[in-house]
Amino acid sequence: NAGVTQTPKFRVLKTGQSMTLLCAQDMNHEYMYWYRQDPGMGLRLIHYSVGEGTTAKGEVPDGYNVSRLKKQNFLLGLESAAPSQTSVYFCASSYLNRGNSPLHFGNGTRLTVT
Amino acid sequence: GENVEQHPSTLSVQEGDSAVIKCTYSDSASNYFPWYKQELGKRPQLIIDIRSNVGEKKDQRIAVTLNKTAKHFSLHITETQPEDSAVYFCAASISNAGGTSYGKLTFGQGTILTVHP
């Protein structure tokens, strides 16, 4: 199993450009998440999905959109990139459970907006 | 929503010493507390977790303690080694059972641990 795979690994955008980050998991997990990581601020939840066709806002959703058309894929879109969106983005997934299941993270995407 | 505070932000120890990282949380309904280790340039990886029905959990050199009354939990690493150097994150969430948290974790700000040989 590849686990959670993110593409691309690095990207540089100019202000106002758009892009889509792709996350794919092969563990048949129900839940998927997008986090951003900034120095001194830990990981903050952007959006999440509890199943195919569903999405919900996290802690810092502004400026981002997501889609979960297939269970294994979770896309994060930036329609008009801003320098404040310079960050490392991590996708994660977990399985449906009565209790809590650990998050499995991808390797991250380092995005720079100039 | 949940707020998790983590201290210290940086921690420097000598090889063989113990290291302790502390976290506090705000939502008394939180009942799942994982710890993640992130090496430089890599993904966060779960190293240990604890649920609210347990006060302490150990895994070799790593232990976590939980005080639900005070709403704080701590990570203890004994006999530290240079390969323990990394950023450590605590997190908290509310169990999925009967709720709508959907496993969403709220993370602390991270602690940079440096173990000197």
C-alpha cells in the first residue's frame, strides 16, 4: 500500500493564480482532511470530508475549496492564491470507527505564493 | 471550539536525559489525545495516543499521562537519543462515537526537541 500520496510536492504560484492539490489514499478510509502547517502554529484544519460526495469546513477554510468525488481522492483548490497561503499542506485520512482512529498523513506539499 | 496549548516551544537536552512536553486543552468533552513526531521535511507520524478512560500509557521509552480534571496531558521521553530530535505535536479530539467530531484533531503549536550527543 502506498498510503496517502500527495501531488505535487512543491509549487510556486504568483498572486492570483489558481491550482489544485491532489490527495489519494489506498487504505479505503472514510475520512479525509486537509491541514496547513505554519511555523509556530502547528497544523490547522482547512476542510475535511466524512465520505464520498461530502465536505465540510474546518478551522481555516477561507480561500480554499475542496471536492471528494471519489472515496480515494480529496482535492484542495486555491482559486486566487495569496501570499498568506504560503505554507506546507498536509493531507490525512482515517477510517470510520466508534472511537478515534489515528490520522495517516501524506508527505506534504510546499506551496510558495509570491 | 477546542484550543490546545503546548509548552515548551523548544527543548534542548543531553543524550540520556529525560524530556517532558506538556499540553493543555479547553474542551472538557475531548477524550482522545494523540502525539505526533515530525522529523525535518517529513510527515507527522503517530507515536503514542491515550484515551480519556486511561490515566497513563507507556510504550518503551515513551509515556503519556492524562489529567482530565486539570485538562492537561504530557509526553515523557526517557533515555533520550539523538534520533529523538524532531518536532513533537500534541492534539485533542472528541470521540466519533455518538458525536460529530469525525476524528477532527486540534493540534498544539509544536515543540522542537533537540537531543545533544
